[in-house]
Amino acid sequence: MNVLISEGGLTIRKMEGDAADLGLFLKWMTDPQTMKYWDGMTERYTYDRVAEGYRKHLEEGVTPCILVYNGAPIGYFQFCPIRNAGDYEVPEKLYSQFVNESETVYGIDMFLGEAACRDRGLGTASLLLLSKALFRDYRADLLLIDPKVHNARAICCYHKCGFEDYFTVPHRELQDGVYHDSLIMGLRRADPRQGLRIPPENAAKGFSCQEVDEKDFSGYLRMKRDCFEAYVDEYYGGWAEEDQLRMNRETFEKTCGQTCFQKILWNGELAGFWGYDEREDRIGGLTIQLIEAARNQGLGSFFLREITALSDRTGKPAFLQVFRFNPAQNLYSRFGFRVYETTASHYHMRYDPPGKEERKEGRPFERSGILRREQ
């Protein structure tokens, strides 16, 4: 069995041209719930057609794969290299806006053939797994996927995996006698050095972000005070300027060395900071602070969506801490973070990617940059 990747009960292996795999694919190709979004309800598949399609795939450089869950085959993947816009049957003008000529690009198609395995998160987990294999073993720079615009369930799954909407191609795919629009979506190999990019809807309101440098410390300290002074008063007996200056200087310098540490600007004025640190086995150092006027603009949700997507792609759990009466904990909970440790002042929370069980050994806590003074 030619296994591409296996993790957490999921295995993706190359499809074989034997009777077992061809018969399995034929079963799925005669399931109305699969065909509804694949080739259409009017297509008729036979064993010979499946065998001929498999042979042509190999000749054309397509790699057909079987998805296995806990030892049982449940779905299908295929991927192939994309050399240009013509290969992907999209307009060159649109394609070139998102793809560089020097990049290694692969196109992906997928479905879950077993109805009992749908709506359980297995599509998301398996696409993340294939993406990991293509980035790691095939040296892909960019992955493309092309759902029909009416396939809301698939598009939601791809968004969870970090795919972004690139462009729509009208009347691209014929199904049951009707031409349907395709949404072209892309997932690019993560480059931690690039940091985060403000989402378009926030950029349109004047938001932007830049890397932090030394001259931003005064704004960082002011932001810390604005966001956390009430909590320091509650738990630590008041904001001691000298102590906080020393503590936050240390934390600022440490955070500048993280994978990502950026200042958020709103119409050119400082509106906040966010950052994280991707380590060998975890994502830590999570921090996000916003001025009051910049809250409830979707930036916090965007940040957490990026962090959880990174966690899902890499298989690394993510950790943060929050003051016990800070309402931000509700937002963290909505994105799958859960409390794993409680102290007198903080909840320590973690997010575990799909298929990953919490490790039992103790975890070092992140330093918040807020000094606890001895009582």
C-alpha cells in the first residue's frame, strides 16, 4: 500500500488499479449524494468507465488517492501539478493575479464517499492532512481547489482549512446540462516571516498592520495599560509604574523575537498589537490588544481564525492566557479554546487541532507582561 501520509486515524494512500479500488470508486460514483456535487445526477458510471478514467488520470499526471479512516476506506482525493492557467481552465488575467510563474502549484479534488462519515469534521481533517503532505513532500508553494459556488458545505470546509477565495469563473463546469460557476480558492505555503495580513473588509475601513520595531515600545506600554490596568488593579493591587515599565520592557523585547509581532494601525494611528510564536511542538505567545474603538470590528475573530487554522495545518496545539473576568474568554471559547488550568488571576486555555489528544505532561505558562507583585 503506497501511503502518502497517515495521522490520527486518517490515512491517504495512492489508489490502485485493482478490482477492489476500482469497485470501491464505482460504488461511490453511483451514490446520488456524492454525484450531486461531483459529476451530476445524469452521469452513468460502469466498471469499465472507472477503469478507463483511472488509466487516463495516470497518463495525465493526476494522482488518485483513497482516504482511509480507522482502517476503512471512506473517500477520494486526486491532485495534479498545475503549470499554467490553461491547465486549470481559468482566464490567464485572473490566474496571474494570484499565482507566480515560479511557484509549484497543485490542484486538488475530493469527496467523502461514505455518507455516515460526512458532517463529522473528517473532510476538514483529511484535507489538512493532504495539504501537509503536498507542502512537505511535493514541495508545493500553492494549492488550488475549485468548488461550484453553490456547494456551501464544501466551501465552508475549505475555509476552515485556510483556503482563501481568489476569483469566480462563470459557466466553467457542466453538470446535468447546466453550466455552473466555479469558485477558485487557494492555500499558500505558510511563511511565518510574512506575518498576518489585514482582511479586505477591514482594510477597506482603513486598518493595516506593520512589523513592530523599537520605537513602538511607548505605544505598546500605553496599550497594555489601557487594556489591562483594571485587571492589574483587581488582582495585583494597582498599577505600579516602575514595575510595569520594567516588566513590559522585558516582555516587549521577548515578543519582538517571536514568529509574528505586528502593530495594528487605523487610518495611520496605533490601534493595537497582535502576535504569536510558532515553536517546534506548539503555538504560544498569543497576544492581541485593541483600543476600544477598534473592538467588535472582526479583527479578534480574524486573528483567532488564523491561529486555529495554523494549528490545524501544523498539528500543533495553541496556548493563551486570559484574566479571569476578561470577557475575551468568551470569544476564545467560541474558537475552540478551553480552560486547562486556573490560577488566582488567569484562565490558561488551549486549542487542540483535529485528531490531536491533549498531552498529559505539564505545560509552562506564558508570561503575560503583567507583573504580579508579592503581597
